[in-house]
Amino acid sequence: MVKKIAEGSHAVAEVVRLLNPDVLAMYPITPSTHIPERLSDFESDGELDGTIIRVDSEFSAMSALVGASATGVRTYTATSSQGLALMHEVLFVASAMRLPIVITVVNRALSAPLNIFNDWQDSISERDSGWIQMYGEDSQEVADLMVQAYRIAEDKRVLLPVMVCMDGFFLSHTYDVIDVPEDLKGFVPPYKPEHAYLDPKRPQTQGAWAMQEPYFELRKELEEAVGAALPVIKEVHDEFAKVFGRSYGGGAIDVYGEGDTVVVSMGSVCTNLKVLADRLGFQVVRVRCYRPFPAEDVKKALEGKKAVAVFEKDVAYGTGHGALYNDVRACTTGKAVNFIVGLGGLDVPINALEKMCGEIDAMNDGETRWQR
Amino acid sequence: MSSEVISSGHSACAGCGEIIGERMVLEALGKDVIVCQATGCMEITTTPYPRTAFKVPWLHVTFENAASAASGIVEADRKLGRNTTVVAIGGDGGMMDIGVRALSGVMERGHDLMLVVTDNEAYMNTGIQRSSGTPKYAATTTTPAGSVVPGKREWKKSISRIAIAHGIPYVATASIGFPEDLVAKVKKAQGIKGPKLLHIYTPCPVGWGYDSSKTVYYAKKIVETGLWPLYEIENGKLTISQRPTFAPLEEYFTGQKRYKHIKPEHIKEVSERVKAGWKELEKQEKAGVDLMLLP
Amino acid sequence: MVGGVVTKVGSLDSNKTGSWRSFRPVIDREKCIGCGLCKKFCPDVCIEIKDKKAEVDYDYCKGCLICKSVCPVQAISSEEEEK
């Protein structure tokens, strides 16, 4: 392992190169673009084995990956915001067809108005697509999640696509000291599918349509599969910690500090929340795995606590809250409050976070504050 | 009973021209093939889970992405060390309208793919709505012939011309009424590396409102009238496959409910278009090169 | 199957579409020259040429009568199905 100063996007690209996907589809969109640019550098220097398809749109990116994965090879793409939204239709196909595609979502706000900066509305809006969603706190964790993601996706007990989410600009465009593994120590074995392949020697039909009953059953199976991925996600996290020496709590959630009040959030904002947790004496529960939602872990973490405050960069429009709050709300009968922060990349400085944490006691159960 | 590639028992309508075209193409390609099918009649009539009519590897993803999904298939196939013939196939809606971006993308990128458009000139699967492949004056459920508007107002789009503008090595038109010509073109295309596009005319008895036994009649007749030219463009060189006899257009329009309202002045207008179109085609055949080399 | 994959290829032949038929093509074996044109155009893949004569599989034939219309020697007639 070599520690080096690297941009978040470049660290992801380096790890993807090691993971050796056979087919990569690429379409530029800010702020995900540094990843395909760096992978293209590797290709031009003969350091990338996989074939890059420079597609005509994100819709075609996801479509090409579905075609490639259905044929039986490992695939990759990165995208953001409108790009992920354009993939929407195909995302549901990929998960239901149980194709272990892995993508990096560099989180960015959705239009309108057009805004290129970070929030989570893009990936949060795909939370019901049947994909596994993991959120990294820093670029090191995002790079490590990429390795874990392929292991999880291709595990015979899972066979689902995975989105690894990283905060746009805050992580994708900033430099950090990162351990980029030089080899993966056999952690991710080659992908050899037994369920889905397009091979003239073993013909099969993929993507058949279904009447009400088989449709209902296949959709139920998908929900069961997403749920059943949770123990595998934890297992892979633990094994990764053993092999690479880096651990992120328990895999599904990362619990930090002690206190009667719990602050729940995801992604890079948690780093400042952890600093405040030490200063103010509360606990941080960082959701690492958002889908499947680790409800039992969250319930356990919130048991007997005085209050929970959910900080998030997304809105579940029409519910009065963010999506993460609604998931956390279902895990506790105690007091829960919600802060909507950082939409469209609005800065969330540590002093603002500190002020918000100071307001929790005075807030009513169920209250949401939009913190500018 | 069944062929090597597709079984009986599919639920295509009696007299379906599109499934004749699909079978002719796949039988010509042989078994070392992977098929990527756009949403449409050919998908819905063949693959009701948990059964399938297909005997070759077959994938359906969505309506508008058969070509881009096929580009992923072919690149994966090559990474696996194989050289399988990969074919993306869809109707006029899936390939000429909603899937035209994907189609353009794969042609521009040069994937080693067969692109097949089985054209029945409307969205038949959803109930005969107008597409860019619907010919002028044809009535559909979204361009009905009324007291003021005589069916579709626009001319049919030329997907072959769009294809050749990408500089791809092979583009051809065919009709199921001329199976030898169709099969020869499929086989020739299969032997060419890179993207190749076949635009196949496949009549639809239900959508056009004619007796189901007349599918082959109309597939032949349109070629005889000159309204559907059979040609191929190989490396930019246009060759006409068959000269029409310029049979009267009435012989083609008659018996199709979609043209029931058509008036002599409409037929005259179409007829003039056919004449002008053939003049252009023959000019291009003589000139020798029809490859868009500069933007 | 995982992901709705279908491995029993050609299994749709369990769907007997012959019940759709209103008219039945009848082949006159005397006239039939076994040219195979009817087989080539049959949308339902249900005509075989056996001993140089066309045979219709009525389990699948939907009665479109394309075969009748393309037969070069008028060897195919049609009869209304009794319902």
C-alpha cells in the first residue's frame, strides 16, 4: 500500500483500474467527469485492460452496461445528477435482471434551476430502484467502497447493482492523503456468472415480460434480495478491514462518540459532525449503507436516546422532510427532528452545524428546519 | 414445430409481416448470434415469462436502447474472446424515433454490429399510432383521416440516409416480399466488420387494415411501384438491387384501410415523389459515391 | 429463475395457437410441387416440407392464408373452421 496525495476522483479511477472491469461506459457530466478522464489517461498509456465505450448519453451508458453485464462481464461507469436521472428507466431493469453493475455516483443537485454543486437529490431519488446504495465519508472510504462494492454486487447471495456515492466537489475535486492499494490481494475474484449470460453455446432469454402473477413474484424476490444483501455488506466490510486494515464501523452504519442525543447523517458532512460530537458530547450515526436501509442497526443505536436529529442534503417532496429522516423516523418512537442542509452545494460550515446542534433540545418532535 | 432460431407458439397476429422478417434475418445469420430486441411486437409476442420462442441468446432491455445495449454486448463478447454476430433489432418506433440516439451512437462509434429495422410504419404494439416511419397520408390512430386532415401530413423519414451519413460500411433496404434479396443482404452484412444497417419493409395486416393473406402481396407490390426501393450502399457505393416496374400506386393503396380516404391528387403527389426519388437514386448510382465524408 | 432469466429456449411451443384459426389451409398433395414458398413465408413457422409435399401443423396454424396466396400452383385452398 502506498499513501499518496490524490484527488478523490483520481483515487476512484485508480481503484477501478485495479478492479479491471471489462466494459466501461462513459459520458461526461460535472462533477463526475474527472473519473472517466483519468481512466482514459490509463487507456491511452496502455494501463487499462477494459474496453471504454464513449457513449452518446447516460441512457446509453447504463444500457451498454446492461448489455455487457448480461453477456457476463464486469462493468463500470460514473455519473452525476441529470446523468443518473437519465439512467432512471434502465436502473430498474438492471436491478430486476440481477446484473451486478457497479457505478460511482458523484452526488450533485438536480435541475431546476440548473446547479452543478453537491447535494444528494440525484441518488436519493433512485432509492427505490432496487440498487444497493453506499455513501462514503471521505475519498479513502469511497475508494475502499469501490472494492467492496464489486465483492458485494457479484456475491452469489446478492447479484445486485451497486451505487457508490461520493459528495461532488467536496470529495471528487479535493485532494487528500489516500492509501490506494497497489493490488487487491485476490479480494475481488473474477466475475463468472451462473445466472445471466448471453452465450450461443448456452442460449437463454433475458428480459422477458411478465403477467401480473410472475411480475409480482419477481418484484417480491427483488426486495428480498436487496434486504438479504445487508449481512453480506457487513461481512465484506469486516473482511476488507482484515485484509486492508481499514474499518468503517460495522459496514452498514458507523457509530461515533457518546451521548443522549444522536445526530444521523451520511457522506462528508459527517466529518464535521464528528468533530462537534467530541466538543458537544453527542453521538453520530453515519449511514454508510442507505439501501438496503439498516433499520435494525439504526433502531438499536437510537434505543433509549433522548433525541435524534437527521441532517441531510435532499428533500422527499411532499412529506415535509428529507428521505433519510423518514427512514430514521420509522426506527424510533422518541423525539426526531430534521435539518435540510446544503442543497445546491450551499456551504455547511462547522459553526452553522454547531448552531443547529444547539437547537435540537428546543425543537418539537417531527420539526424540520431548512438551514441556510 | 419450429425453426432453428424461433419456435411456433408465439402470439404474433395472423399474417404478421414483422415476424416473417425477424425469422428471415435470424435464420440467415445462423446460431452463432446474440439478439438484442427493442420493446415492441416482436418482444411481446415471443417472450411471456417463463417461456420464450427464441432458441438463440436474446436480450430485451427497454424500447429506446436496443442499439446501445447491443454495443455493450458486442464489446463484452470480444473481451470474452468470441466473435459472435450481435444484432440489434427493433421496429420503426424503437429504431427510427425513440431509439434514434442510440442507433446514431453505435454507428458513429463503429461497433461491429448488425442493426435491423423491421418497419411496419407505425407503433403497432400500442395500437397503431403514427411514427416517423409512417408514410404521408396513412391514417393511424393519432393521425386519423378526418373531414379536414387526410391522415399523416409528413413524409416518411429515411433511416438509411441517416445511417449512411455516419459513414458506415454497409446500408441496405429489403422487403420480406423478396426473401432471396433480403437473405443475401443479411449474409453480406454479416461478413462485413463494423456497423451495418438493414431497413426491412414488413407489412402489418392489423395496423394497415388488409386481409391477413395479403402480407406478401403488399411486400412485393410496394417494391414494384417504386415506393420502396431495394438498394444497398456498400462503402458509399449505391447499387440498386431491383428496378421497379412502376406499377400504378393504386395497386398498392387499394385494400389497405389506412389509405381508404386517399384521393387522386394525393396519389399524384406520391407518384411525383416516387419519380423524383428514383431520378435521384439513379443519379447517385451512376455517380458512384454516397458517403458523407465531411460534415 | 434469478432475474427472470428463461433457460428453456423455444418453450413457447407449448402455446397452441391453432385455436385462433377461422380458416384452415388445405393442401392438395397432388398439385403441391414442394417448392417451399409457403414454408418460407409462414409467420407461424408451422409448415414443413416432407417427402416433397407441404404439411401444415394445425396445432399452431393461425389461418392467415399467406400460404394460399403465395402458392405458385394454387395447391392450397381454404375451408372455414367449424366453431
